[in-house]
Amino acid sequence: MIGKIDWTQYLHDIRRREIGIVFSLLAKKRFAKGLEIGAGDGFQTTLLASYVENLISSDLNFNRIKLKVPAVEYRILDADLMEGVFEPNTFYFIFSSNVLEHVRDPLKVLRASQPMLTDNGYAVHIVPNRLMKIFYVLFYYPDLFLLFAERLFGRLEGKPFFRGAGINLENNINKVPKPAGRFKKFLLPSIHGNFASHWEEFKAFGRKAWEEKFMDAGYWPEYYAKGPIFSGFGFGIPEGWRRFFESLGLSSEHIFILRKMSQFESMSWAYAKNYLSHGSFRDQRKFFKDWLKKEKSAKAFFKDFLLAVGDPRDKKVLDIGFGNGIMAEEFIKAGALVYGLETEEDLVKMSGNQNLHLYDGRKFPFDSNTFDYAYSTSVLEHMSYPEEVIKEICRTLKPGGKFYLSFPNRYAPKETHTGLWFIGWLPRFKSKRLEDWNLHFVSFFKLKRMARGAGLEVIYDTRSSSPLRGAVKKLLARFGIHYGILLKTIIVVLEKK
């Protein structure tokens, strides 16, 4: 069922399937100019030339190229030294397949190539996954067995039996191999890529590990697909079994189609990494994605503010925890004079707005009775001193001023930041994930007590397009309970009497 095959033909079939998957996701788009990093034997170049009008194919070892396309420009290029080789915004398409694992520093290579891509271009990087690594190790010993059998039957005349003794690291040309005896090289499989150990390589081949490298280099994974499944050492998997394994979701490669991050996205990702420096990549990516969603949700938020609070035109408005400043922009466009507060110095620098101020999370740098309105979205749960902040909001609001506040409901089953179930129902405890997010779970009832202590009253909005929902709102309001306690996010308006 699984046996030795013509490896060159097998590799060509894999490359053909890879290119097919890539351009099915890109709707068979054609590109004006592209760069191929790692030409291999040249077969891959023949496929790419059908989709790229002006293709530059590069490789460090031109002796491997067997197939050449007349219309393609070929260049000798060390990927590790490609910084500054091409001008910024030169290519609409950059492609590599099974190259990044062989370079000295994948992140450096990605950062060097990112400026070369146009803002509307795509970079495609196909990289091995952990199953490929497992196959690579598992099939090494069957390969040795067949090699031993061939030696016994005299089919290796004139060929070295201990192939590891003269191993050619042409794919890992920057790696300095550690000295080892012939028998040890023969007994243990060599490391596939440019890594210090098999375990390090296995960890690096995970999807999240690759995604983090791409994002650190300024790329956003626009599309992801699983590549073909294959083994190593020339062992073929029959077509029927291949389809069966792939139907189970198994593959040997990650296919990433990336776009260039905007300057705002790059700065936001750098901030997310710094803000959650001790957190996992999963948490950092979630923070980043939520951060970007604010741009889409800002208009909906502003529309709700108009209905719940009033028109901010010609009003002084305070934004507590302005973050990336997206919400403030909506108010500025509407003619409001917006001031902002933030505890993170990096965010103040990113904003470039003189009305956005750094503060200590407790005391506001404004006079009493200054603002007509104030608002804060998804910030209360991160405050270390919420009672002091709410008192400051009341102090700086004018009499009759209103404060629009939204925050996650403590009693929602699933906590929105960590993704953990029922964690908000428990008393706060020491936890690395909670400390990373600086999370302090807040219920409506706790907010109500803090607001009353500061001199703010809850406005119970009983309007609704649904008669049933309106009736529920009115019933809860009679008992001093806001309708938001039934929702994942509580949105409430407080007024200074």
C-alpha cells in the first residue's frame, strides 16, 4: 500500500496540487509582477509563470534548476540576505514553498520581504506542519530497512551505505552541522530544517507558531488552507488512501496567503504583543482582532449613543480609555470637542491627538463640571480603581451630564476576554490570564452601588421595537434592575443629578 516511488515525479505532483489550492483561493487571479523565493528544480516556476506576467525566480543553488522558462528572470539570491535587494512595493505576488524552515532566521527573511510587497498584493508561504515532521521521523527507519535490503541484494554497488556520512545540507546551507560519527548519522534521522533539535523543529511547525512569525513580520493571514498529505524519503501514499486521510483533515503542510498589514494594524499588533507580553499568542491575537473590530463597531456605537444620550455636536465629551482612538473620531466628525484619557503611554503616542491625555487610572486632569457627556466602552473591567474613576467622572461632568458605559456582564456564561466558561461567577483569584488582561469582573449591581456612591443615577431605558422585550424592560426597571443583566454586554447610561 505504501512503498518507494519516483520522488521527483511525486514532488512535482505535490507542487501542482499546492499551486492549484493557492489560486483556487485567489480565484485564479493574475499578477503583473512576482517573486519566487526558492526555485527548486524549476518545475514550480513553470506553474507560477501561468499566473505571473513578470516573474523573478530566485534560488541560492542554481545547479538544482533543471527546468527553465524563457520568459522568467532567474537570479541567484540568498534569502537570508535579501534585505534591500529589491525596492519597496515592487511585487504584487511573493511565493515560497518549503523554504522558510531552511533559512537561518525565518522572521528576518519575512521582515525583509514585507516592504517589497505592494499594499494590495499577496505573499504565499507554504510551510511544513507537525504531521510532516512525524512522518519524516517515522519513515526514516523503514527507509533504512529497504536500504539494508538493497545492500544485501547488491543493488547499491558503488554507493555509500552510510549515507549520513556525506549528507548534503544544500537546503540548510547556513546551518553549521555538529560533528558526529558515521554510525550516529546513519542511526538517527537528520533534522529536516534549520533547527537545533527535532523537538524545536516540531514546535516551530505548529500553525500558531507560523502565524505569529507572519504577524510579527507585518503580514496578516488572509487565507489559510491545508496542503497535500505526503510522507518523506520517497514513500508514496496511494491515491485512495491519500483522499481518505485528507478527508479526515490530515495534511503535511500549511498554506498561508498573506496580505501586508497597514501601518495602523502593525502598530496595533505591536501594542497587543507589548500589552500581553506574558500572555499566549492566542490571547494576543484575540486582543488584536477585537481591537480592529472597534473600527467597524464605532459607527454602531455612535448611533446608539445618539439614541441613548443625545447629539454631541458642540458639546464637550470625555472618552475614558480611548484605546486606538476610533470611537473618538466618530464624535469629532460629528462636531464634538473630544478629550480622552488613557493609562498606556504607547497609545497616547500612537494617537497624536493633543486632547488625549495620559493619566494614572485614578485622578482626572480636568476641572470639575467640565464635560457635557462622557463614555467608556469595554474599559471598566480593566480598571484597578473603578470606584475612584466613577467618582472622577461624576466630578468632571456638568449637572445633568450623562455617562454612557458598556462592559461585559460578570454573569454571562462565557467570559469574553479569556473565552473561559463561568469564570466570572467565581470570586477573583490569582491567575496568570486574569493578570495579563488586568480583569476585574463587574456586575450591574456593583456598578449601581458605585454610581450611587459617586452621585450618579441609572437611567432605565424601556424603549423597544418588541412589545415583549419592552414589557420585560419595564418590569425589571420597577425593581431597579437594568435589562442589561440578561445580556452578554451591559450598556447603561448614568446621569449626574
